[in-house]
Amino acid sequence: MSGEKPVGLSSSASIRIVMVQDVFQVGDIKSNADKIIDASIMASEQGADLVIFPELALVGYPPEDLLHRQGFLMQTRKECLRIQQHLRQTVGDTGVVFGLPVEDKNHGGRLYNAAIYIHQGKIEQTCFKQSLPNYSVFDELRYFEAGSESVVIDVRGYRLGLLICEDVWQADCVKRARQNGAQAVIVLNASPFHINKHHERIKILQDHASRFGLAIMYLNMTGGQDELVFDGDSLVVDKSATLVARAKLFEKDILELDFDGDDVVSQHLIEPEQGNKAFSDEAVTYKALVTGVRDFVRQNGFSGVVIGLSGGVDSALTLAIAVDAIGAQNVQAVMMPSRYTADMSLHDAQAEADLLGVRYDVIEIEPIFDQFLSSLAPVFNGAEADTTEENLQARCRGMLLMAISNKTGRMVLTTGNKSEMAVGYATLYGDMCGGFAPIKDVCKTRVYRLCRYRNSVSAVIPERVLTRPPTAELREDQCDQDSLPEYDILDRILELSVEQDWPIDEIVAEGIDRADVLHVITLVQRNEHKRRQSAPGIRITRRAFGRDRRYPITSGYRRK
């Protein structure tokens, strides 16, 4: 039936479909409902026949164990009923589709990740998600039952298949929609960002569109939710697999489409990616980090952030991200020098703060550090100085930052990168102190690339910060590479071992020294307890520490 006009409609007839890409905060059910109502009314007034919203838009994604609370589910049902009542009175013949959890009272209260189609205030059809992801950051089998049917709704005689997120990655789900008479497919998504995710999405959509001869309208949400960032990037491909519409990245957006049963048409201009700096990995990743910080700080009610500024590259990047996320007036930078802090670090930190226009304070830690050493001297009993004294300096700084946070209501942003977190090159209760870790999933080599990208927009990080050897400045003449391989080697080992689970022999076969591989992997295994206590951070890769990679702290297993 695909390609035929519905009976009774002229060849020029079509329906207007409006896709609403927006932020839907987890647990803020009433505000989410208000967004659905307001956007539906606006779209209806502009002639929409169907308005669609993302996966679990009513409750936000992922709601996690909130789904185990009956009060949460009761409020969901209450707000769903309120939406129905408002739409009955305000949108006339316009249909509305949005995602929410639905209990099946007829089968023991089973819970489904669902989408409902409301027309004239009534729930005409309910679609249950068929493919429940249970890998990476997803654990939907913990909460939901799987559906078994690809639902098709009727909108003014046109038949539109409904799928939910993971369903569209499974050819069988798309095939069932086609067999059920769908002339096009609508997909509601809460699809989190990782680098290259756009290219994976567009490939699967184009493959299915070509195979089944169906236009596919892929709607995603946007905004940050704890470690996850949703990039928007809603996509529409026609049945010939041509991209006809693409929404903005990491921003609210509206896509308006006309569908005549065969072709889907949009007036939305598609910005070319080829040669466009705005679509480079660095530009997109930077925007993801800014979005994640902005929404975590705002949605958790903090007045701003405070950052320990060292004059090094990691804190410089974190400062730039914070300013771009919430504004310079809401960011405080604190330099806390010790006897080992170089003059260039003091000068560069001051320059960074001046270039970004943030409040900048300098607090010497030497008196505090001396007092610690004096108090501990009888206990240490003349033992040689080692990493203990290095960690004490970091803990002096952590204590000061947390005190400022308590007094001002500003959250501490930690500045550790993925390379450091992997091998434990960080101090518990020291530089790991804080509420959020913006670059926790950014390896050191990518930190430099992101700094270069940010400076290409406007110069905010002094060149010397990007060219001097990285150092923690916790002892005389210290350099990161005193105890670690060069970062390009370290990051490659981590990519292959942590993100891709390659065996040691295969990593060595890439031309990497076996001793370096064994050293790095041993450090990763040894420092699981640190990562378990670290602040949450933004996920930008396929496998981040935290939700993605879950290893036991206590384990007798070691890879040989």
C-alpha cells in the first residue's frame, strides 16, 4: 500500500506532522506535561494534524528506580489525564503522540515503555516498546516488559507506524510496521550522545528506508541528564533514503513535515556537514560538554560553580566549558599555590581567568600544608616523604574548594580527565572532590584538541598551557610522564582495553610496548575503588567509567 493515496483524498492532499525536540527533565512530570500541552496547542493553531514528542517525554529519560515508586506512577497517570482534558478542549482534530510508562492492570500491573496516540482527548492507541536495550548505559529490562506488536495509527486516512527508540535498530520491528500497512514510520527516542552517534543513526535509518520503502521520522530529545547528554539531532529520511530534515544539535527545535502517503517534504534547511567546523568531532563534543554542565548545574539548583585553577590544561578547559555553559558571572576560579607551583602556572591561571572574565581568588595552601605535616610528624616518625605528602597538598585544596562551595552554594567542578581517572592519577578527597566532573570521559589527547577548538572560536587558553609538559606540581621537577607512558600511547592503550575490551596480545600487536600495556592495565584494575567514589561526569564515548563500565572493586581476577 505504500505510495498509494488514501481513499477519498485528492492527490494534492497531505498531512502536517510536527516533531517537537525539547528538554524533558526526569521526574518533573507536571512541567513536562505543560510542555506537551503548550507545544500541541501552538502546533494545532498552525495547522498541524499530528504533533509528536520523544520517548518517555512525560517523565523524562531515564527515570531509573523512580519507576518502582507508586507515587511516581500515580502522578504520571494524573498528568496524562490532565493532558487529555486540555487537548480535548484546545486542539480540535489534531492528534498528539508522546512517550510515558504505562501499567497493564490486566496482566499483573506489568510496566511498559510506551507511547500513546491521543485524538480528540481520547487515547486511540497505545504502543509498547518491543526491543528493550540492556547494554551500555541502558538497563530497561530492570523496569519494563517488552511489547510484541508494531502499532500503526491512522491520521486522516494515512497510516503511520509507531516505534520507540531501540525498535528502529531492529529490522524486524520496521518490517512488522510495514506489514501492518504503515506508509511511514515515526520513531520516538531518548538516544544519548556519544562521538559519531549521528553517523550510526543516519546509516540505520537509510538502510531501513531503502529496504522497506518507508519514510522514517526520527525524533530525539535534547539536554543533559546526570552523565547522559541527549543531542537532539532529530532526523527525517524519505523512502529513497534521502535525508530531508535534520534538527539542531543540543538545542530545542521544531521540525514541520508534510506527508502525502508517499513523499515526506520539509522546508527545514539542512546545514552541510562536509568541511563545516561546527560539525567536527571537537565542536560537537565541546557542545555536549557545555550542555551537560549547564543542565546539571541548573537542574540541581546550584547558584554557580567553583573550580580549582592550576594553570594546567585540564582546569583551563573545564573553566572554559563552565563559562560557556552558565556564564562568567556564575563561575569562580581559585588558584591555590604551594611551594612547588611554578611562576608560569600563576601567570597562566591569572590570564585564563582574565580572558574569561570570572572571579579569581588566590589562596596559599603552604600554611595549611605545614600544619598538616607538623601534626602528622609524630605519627610518621621520620619516614621518608612520598606520595603521602603529594596527596596532602591535593587534599588541602579540596578542603578549601568544598568550604567555598558550602559558603556560596556554588558546586565544585572537578577537573580530572579520563586518562587520569583510568590509572588513578588523582587524589581521593583532594582533586577528586566535587559534585560534577565535566571532562571525566575526555582522554588527555582529546583535552588538547578541545582546547585548540575552543581557542579557534576565541582565544581563552594561553598557548603556553598547551605546549608545556603536563605536571601535577606536587614535588620538585615533577612531570606526568615520570610515572606514565606518553599520553598518545596511554590513551591508545585505554581506548583498546577499556573501551573495546581488546586482549593484551592484540594491543601489543598494534606496536605498543608490552611493558607499557601491562603497566597501564594494572593501574586501571588497581584503581577501581577510586573511580567508584568519583563525581559523575559527562559521557561522550561508547564506554565511560560509571554507567557503562561496571567492574567489581574486590576481585581475584587479573588479565594475564
